[in-house]
Amino acid sequence: MATGTLLFVVNRHKVPLTLFLLIYTDLLHCQHFVVTYKSPSDCGVEEYFDISSLSCVKCGPNQRRSTTGLSCICKTGYQTLTTDKTSITCQQCPTDQPAVTKDGFGCIRCSGILSDMGTCQCPPGNVLVERDNNGNLLSEARCEMCNGNSSAFSVPNSSGDRCERCQASFITTSCACNSPNILAGGLCIPPSTLSTNVNPSVNYAQLKFSLQSAWFVKNLYSSSAACLVFSNMTACQALGNMCVMNMHSFGGLSNDACGLFNTIFRSRAAAGSTQDISYWRANLPWLYYGEEPGLASRVLQTNPIPTGFSFSGGNMNTEIKLLAVVYNVRGEFLRWEQVGGGNLQLCPEVASKQAAAFSFGTAYQESCDLSVAKLLDGHPEPLFYDVFMDLGGKKNRELLPLPTLVYNQQYNGRFINQDSMKDWYLSRRMFLVDTLSGREKSITSQPKVIRVASSVTIRFQLVPRTREGQIFPPLMTVTYSDIPITDINTQTVSATFAVEYEMDQSEARIKTDTALGVMGGVAVLYSLLKTISWKRRIASPLIDVMTMLKFALFYAGDLANVFFAVTVGTGLYWLIFYKTLKAQQFVSVLLPLPHQEKQFVTYIGCAFALKAVQFLHKLSLQVSIDIFLIDWERPRNKVSRTVQATGELKRDPAPVSIWRTYFVANEWNEIQTIRKISPTFQIMTVLFFLEVLGFSNLALRDPWPNLQRSSQTYTPSYSLTLRYGLAATLWLCIGLLQVIFFTVFHERFVEDKIRQFVDLCSISNISVLLLSHRCFGYYIHGRSVHGHADTNMEEMNSNLKREGESLCGQRGLLPNTEIQSFQVSLTNHLRSQYDRIRESLSKANIPSRLMDTSMPTGFEQKIRLYHTMNHFLGSVIDHAHPDMDYIVKDKLMFERVIGMEFLEASEKSIFYNDEAHSFSDMLFYGNESTLLIFDTLFFCVVDLGSQSFVLAAVLTYVQQMIFCLIRNILGRKNLAKKTMVDERFLI
């Protein structure tokens, strides 16, 4: 029925209702939701702040704002009448009962004094009575005296409404603290027990001033006296807290907080110790470990704790359990507290990330900037922590106290904990934020200075050579910052909480240095062999400056290999033994700390710098080699020409085409920068593994080999050692796989550019002479077995077919051999003749304006010199010069290994058979190991500096392209200069 009626109404008013909804919807879209900002301080005297509407609301008649500003109360002289549950009304008290009761709901006549607040006030020692035993309001308030004599020993309580027994220190014959006793902190202190001349100052050494703390003024003497005279445990704790607020600092003064504590500590020697710990006296907090020299090293590095840590297996244990006793500033015990979450960490962070701080082996560090205003609001009083490590136990739960190193602690004005360990003073108890001791005028005023634990670090040290995952007692290091208050709304303070893991690296450092020393010595010998070989190849017996320079350059390359091998081995060692869980069923190794990695990074820098020297040295040699293309082609017919002087016809040999020489020169120019790997594929593959598959996570400073990490879990910082070991190993592995694939498959089944170049020389009837040294180089025998190569397509195909069917001779230099590539050791005489021809070429390059006009032009001279050199070298190969003859032989295996020839080419040159095509050493192709190591080091050095694999990959690619461009440009110019091929034909 109701539903039908509703539908009828809607249908009757369909159009108007639709119009109304459209208008109302449009109004909603146009409305702006704006709220005026108001705070309790903005409200007037007769207004209160309404927490629901967030606005100021006027109080009712005869009402005023309460002290909190969040409600209204009746004015002085008005009693409260309850009208309903949400508001009150106020009624003025009659003249015969002018006072308002303490609860505000009644009026009464006073027998004593009417206070300014409109309530009755009794004389000292009396309590105010306003109601009878049944709660009925009296007509007149009474003031009753508390009996302070021996029969009762009572005094008014803090509220002044009942009598209670007075404090025990007062009780002698009455509750009065009569002279010469001293009343302090609610206690009656006997005279001559403690001087009242105490120093309530707090020293702010960072700011180089001190101030008298209102808290210390109020509580230092009373806490010290109560602790000394009455052994009041709460007072002793409060005194200890004041010493902690003064950075545990002490010295010549005995009347400051720490001086008073130490005075009481020494006076309790006969009282015995607590928990069988000599530094923990009865009834006193444990603040210091003692003053003996070298005590810190004995505490921290003598006795391992009985708990072992393991990363895997059935005994897996990675949880660090810390407990803390919490005291307030008054010395009252609050609770035992599990350390974790935010109790020791000021930086706000999700609980799952904060929990990572207490997973053994995970290097944790969290930093943030905190607002001073929020610190003042959130920490009105400091809390004090005594931290313990929970060792567990089957019967009795055992706790290990954590030694604390306060970085700001002073002794006689000197910062003692900023020097070596032998000078350290270990202590106990710490706080996070102190906004109380810096209040100078009163404990409710704004502090002049606040003190914040800006750095809290817990460090675990592994026992050397442990096989059970044992550690020494952890050390907590606390650094406090003194912040002078200027503008609390804009001031910030940095805070850091860190957990570090350390092991003694001296043994690893000795092994590394030993490996460097031994391998460096071998490198010296190898470099000497290279230098001797170089001297023999340049036919120079003298030891001069150039010899020393060459030795230095050779040694730079070999020493770079030594540094590279040691650093990669070290990084791979840590990567395997720290990240492989099975290798650490019980923790035996921990990563080096950042400051311990400085020497390792230095070694990497040395490897890169020395390898760069070697690379540039080889690059300079490659772009300055002597090269000449020997053309064996001879004219096949003659052509007729008319002699201009006589008009007679003369038949001359037909010119030989130069295009074959240009073709071979271009092919050599193209293969100058080919490599056994693809640099682009190398970089993309390395990035794919590191960034896409997540291999970079293996370099994080934790023991977990997880490739993928959740955004909700803590991500530690990277270890430079692991990062280098991972990047270098990955780069080398991918590079070596490429080299193997290129050598085994690509060169055999797809394309071998080096062998193709040798084949091209044979087809083109061109031989190549390369001289890397004055009297040493390489020879590629390209003399065609067909006699001619400058022919048409039909004859060319016919020649190749005959060669394929073995119907002609073989391509080798010697009859019936296939060897076309040789290492050549030339006589000094042959080289001198070669140089004389080259010198003529240098003269041909003199500018034409400086030459005699009767002489041939430079171009004509160059043509003549080309034919002269071609004829000379061809005749040498054909044994046409007995004084410059040569022999062909195989190199000994040992000669190949050490890269040096035992025989000197004194009378005849020596051609060594070279089936490995060693002439590729004059190309990038034959120096792949140097290039691969250089690229690896370049990539790693950029990454270590930027902590970005992507940037390192980009810069490595740019570097490769730049050096390829340099090699091509300089190599092309050298090729054109030495072969006398016009550079315009080298494309």
C-alpha cells in the first residue's frame, strides 16, 4: 500500500521532481566545503573550543572558560546546578554562604579564610572538612588540625582534605623538620650528611655553554641526599638519570650530578654489589663499567656470548632479542619492554621494516629529519633505557647487559670516547629525547636547549675463526645533538638508527696483501721478459730512458691484471660465502664495513688506472704500426703509345689496376675495431640480469640471496665489495660466454673475418707486411697461386674452381704448404734499407713551395716510392737479395708462451709459421682480454661512484663508441700514410 502510493506520487510529479533533482545535483557540484581554522588559543575569555564543530562557542551566563579551554565552568562565587547531561547553569551563592565547595556543587560558610578562587582555605597543618561522614553538606566548613606528635605523626595530604602519616625521615618526636635539619624534596635531611652547595648546571659542550636546569635545581640535592642518607632507590635512580642527562660526564667537580653519583658509589663499597657485578652497587643504578685502562677492550673482545647465530639448517637463528628496563625521569620503574618497533628508533617507519633491524646479518640504517615542535609535544619528559640482550635459557632466562659508548661523554673537559678504544669509558643507560633539563626558569617553561640522540648504533662483532656463529658482547654507541631552540615550527634535527656487523679483517687483509705481493713479484719478472723481448725486437742492446719507460708501461698492464684478479677473487669470495646460505649454517664470515672497504676500493682504482695506461699504450701502438701492401700483380700485355718528340709508336707494359690494393686496404680498415664480443649485447645482457632479474639484490648487505624484494620489507644498503664482485663476475662470465660462442660456433659456421681477410689477400694477389717493432712484425702471404688476380669474372671463377679441385699449387709461402701467416724477425740491414725508402717518402711530403721546381712533384715521388717499396719487398720475399735473405721455421712452444724469440736475426731474417694469425694483435680482435677487463673495470668504477648500474652501462657504451671512433680515425690516417693509399678511398 505504501509502496504503491509512493510510486503514484512520483509518477504524478515526475517532471517537477526530475527538475528538482537536476538543480540539487548542480548545487552539490557547485558547493565548496570550506572550514574556518580555529584553535583553543583563538577563543575569548568567555568562549570555549568545541571539539566537535572545531569552532569557538560562547559560554552561558555567569560562566567562564576552564583552564583546558575545552569547556565552561562557573565564575568565582557561583555554584553549579545540573540541568541536563550536556550543559550546566550557574547560580550565585547567598551572602551568608559566600564560599563554593571544592567540588563546585554547593555553597558553604567558611570558618577560616575565603581564598581568591572563592573556596575556603585552612591554615598550614589543618585539613578542610566540608561534609559529614554520610556526605551531607555542613552549614559551615571546619578546619581540623592534624596531630604531628608521637601519638599520630600525621600531616595534611597533598590535596589538603585528610590527614596521613608523615614521611619517615621526619619522624623523631614530631612531623616538623626543625633546624638544623634541611627540608628538601619532601624529606627532612639531617645536617652535615651532604653539602647543600650542589651544581645544578647542565653542560652543552657542543654549544660551548651551560645553564642551570630548573629540574636539577629542584631535584638534584634532594635526590642525592635521599639516596645517600636513606638509600631511597627511586631517588638513586633519579640521581642516575640526571647524570645520564649530563652525558655521563665527570671530572674535578664533585658537586654536579655525576660527581655526586660517583661520591655515593664509592661510599657504598662496603654494601656489596648487585647481580655479582662489581660496577653495580646496591640500591644504585649501573651507570659505569669502571675506570681501569683497557677495560673497554676486555669487556668487548674477551668473552664471547654463549649464543650462536646461523643462517640456515635446523639450528637457524637470526633473531636478535633485546629487552630494556624503562624508567621515568623521577626514577620510577615503569616496565620491561621488548626492544623493537619505535622505542629506540625515532624515525617513523612501518613495523615490518623496523623489525629488520633485529635480524642478524642485516645491515640496518634508517635516517630522517624530525620536527622540533613534534619532539616537544611527544616527549615532555625523557624516558631512560637499560638495554639487555636476551640469551634465553632452559631453566633461568639470562640477560646480557649491552655496554654503551656515549660519544659526547667528557672527562675533565675532554671527549674521551672519540679516541681509540684504550681510552674509552663504557657506560649504561641512555635516553632518546630530553626536553626537560634545558628548561632554565621553571620546569613548565619552554626549554632553551633540547638534547636528542641523533645517532644510535648497535654493533655486533664476530669472534675470529668461529665455527659456531659466536659473537662478542654487542656495543651500543649513542651520539647526542644539542639543539638551541629558536623557532620550533621550522627547526628540525636529523636522527639515525643503525645496526652494524663487523669481523676482524686483519687476516683477510694480510692474505690479500700477500697475494698482491707474490703476484706482483711474478708480474715484475713477466714485465722484464716483455722488456727484453721488446729490446730484441727493436735490435737495441742499450738500456736507456725509453727502456725504463717501456718496462713501466708493461708493468702497469701486468700489475693491473694482478689487482684485477685479486679484487675480483675477493669480491667473489664474499659473494659466495656470505650469500650462500649452505656455506654459513653457522655464521663464520661477515661483510666488511664501509670504512673497512676503503683499501679494497683503492685496489680497484689502481687496477682501473693501470689498465687504462695499458689500453692507451696498446692503442697508440696500433695506430702507429708500419704497414705496406705488396702487390704481386704483373702486366699481362703491352699497350702502344706515341712518343711526342719523334712521333714513333712505343709498346709499354699495361698498367696494373690499383683497385685490388684499395679493396684490401679498405678491408683492413674495416676490421681494425672488430671484437670477439658484441658490446651492445654485452651491456644489455648485464643490465637484464642486474635490473630485470634482480641480481643486484645479491649485493645488499644482508645474508639472504633473494632476487626479488617486497616493497614492504626493509632494503639495506649495498656492499661495495659484493656490488663489485657481482658486477665484475657477471660482466666477465657473459663476455667469456660470448668469446666461446664466437670462437667455437660463429667463426666456424658463420663468419671468420680474420681468415676471410687472409683469403681476400690471396684472391687479390696482395701480401701484407705489418711491423709492430723496428725489427719484428707480421707477414700475410697473399701471392696468388694463379699468377694473376686482375682478371674478368669468368677467369676468376675458373681459377677458384681449379683451386678447389687441387689442380694448382697451394697458397703457402713455401711450396706445398698452406701457411700464409707469419711472425717475422728482420735483420737490422733489411730494416735499414726499408727505412731509407721510407725517409724518401717523408721528403716527398714536403710542401711544394719549399721544393726545387726541377724536381718531380710530391705525388709523382710518392708513386715512384710506392713502386720502389713494392719491388723491394717483393724481391726480398723472392730471395732476390742474398744479404737480406730469410728462413722459415716453427716457433718453440716456450717461445710462444713467453712471447719472446730466442734466436736473433743477425744474418738472415726469420719467418715463424703462425697458424694462429697473430697479426690480429694489431687489431682490437687480438686484444679482447685487455678490452674486456678494461670495460669491466670502467663499468664497475662508474657504478661504485654512482651506485647506478644503468648509468654505468650508458657511460661504458659511450666510452666504447668513443675509443672505437678514435681507433678508426687514427688507424685510417696511419693506413693511408704508410700504404700510400689516398685516404679518400678508405671508406
